[in-house]
Amino acid sequence: MLKRFAGWTLSGPATFLVVLCLVLPVTATIAATFGSAKGPWALYQAFFESGFRQRVLWRTLEIALITTVVSVVIGFFTAYVVSRAPPRWRSVLIILAVFPLLTGVVVRSFAWLIVLGRNGIANNFFVWLGLEGAPYPMLYTQGSVIIAMIYLFVPLMVLTLVGVLENIPDDVIEAAASLGATQSAIFRQIIFPLAVPGLIVGAVLVFTGSFTSYATPQLLGGDRQMTMGTLLHQRAMVAFDWDGAATVAAIMVVVTLAIVLAMTRIARRLNPMAT
């Protein structure tokens, strides 16, 4: 009984702050969307009847899902190489892998303007190669936003997976190899199932971060490639449509929770041990 009371006492302040700073504001925002004079669902009906807003929603989902899939693939194999490196090199590789996290999101996104601009590094290289049609219009496209997003979130994926892969016992892998298992079989039946919990956490972090991102889509996509984050800013700070902004925010919360729950369920089916 005393241990239980001590646990509640220690977690009480943090729980209070989460409720005060997160749960109550989000609940109030969602509740405000049902107070329209035209009916409780009028704002949502107006959102989904707009072809432009539907395209923004689907574009944001597409960008977030592509970013998540590519980041998971690149991050997993990078983390695997890092986790299997000699101990003296492992720390160096981890630092190099997560070094971009030491700079701000705006700085890293702005750097891609220099790389992908019409007179940027990439186009100057294409012109030097003599490629037909160079320089290419690479900025303010969906591709530029996805590339920048992947660059932003792969280090986070690596950081999430390195610890999981390091904790896979070498004895298990060596035992499987001694019993005649091929490298592909070891990966499918041992490494990947044991890494699924880390994949769940990493994929959730990447998806939620890319789905709700504002700075990167604004800098590299602009109004041509508007996402839910930039639409929310436009509704709130440009059009001063607070009801519309609250509706966008509520939809983002619901979609994020739905995708996260779906990803968690899929991951649990892949690995029943992941809880």
C-alpha cells in the first residue's frame, strides 16, 4: 500500500502537468469545433466538402507515410551496422548518425534551399554534367518536402533502433548460425522480430513528427505543397478563422491517433511479443 501511494505521489506532478498543458487544451480545441450555430458537425462537413482541403489532407498523409517507410528502412539498416560495429567505432558512428539533431529544424530545412534551389548545389552539378533540361525545378515540390523530411527524421529512427539492436544477444545469433541458419533466415526469424518494439516507437515518432510538421513544408513546399500544418497556420494567423483552425487541429489529432493505433496493431501481428 505504501509503495502504491509513493508511486502516485511521485507521478502526481508530472500527471498534473500533462493534464493541464496537453489534455485540457486539446480537449477544449476539439470541443470548440462542435459549437457551430449551423450544427455540431457543420465545421467538419465544410472541411470534407472542400476539394482543396481534402487534397491537403491526402498530401499530408502521403508525405508522412512515405517519410515513415523510407526512414524505417534507412534507419534500420544504419542502426544495424552501427550496433554490429566494434565498440571503439560504435560511439563515433552514433555521433555521426545523430549529428544533424544538434542543429535546429529550421536551419536543416533552410539548408535544403541551398541544395535544391535553381542555382543550388544539385542543379549546378547537373548543369556541369550537361544533363538535358538542367537546371530542374526541384523546390516547392512534394519531392523536396519528402527528401527534407527523411533527412530530418532518419537520425531519430537510428537513435531509437540502436539500443534495441544492441540488446539482441550475440549468443542467439551465433547459435542460429551454428545450427545452419542462413543470414537471411537469422534476419527474418531473430533480428527483425526482436527489433519490432523499436520499429513501433521509431515509426510512431517519425509519422507524428512528419504529419504535424510546419517549418519544413512551409520552407520547401510553400503554398504549392500546402500540408495540414501550414493550413492550420494559414487559418489561424492569416485568415483569423479560429473555428477553421480548430477543425484542422482536431482532424490532425484524430488522424494521428488512428494511424498510430493501426501501426501498433500491425506491428503486434508481426511480433506477438511486442506489447
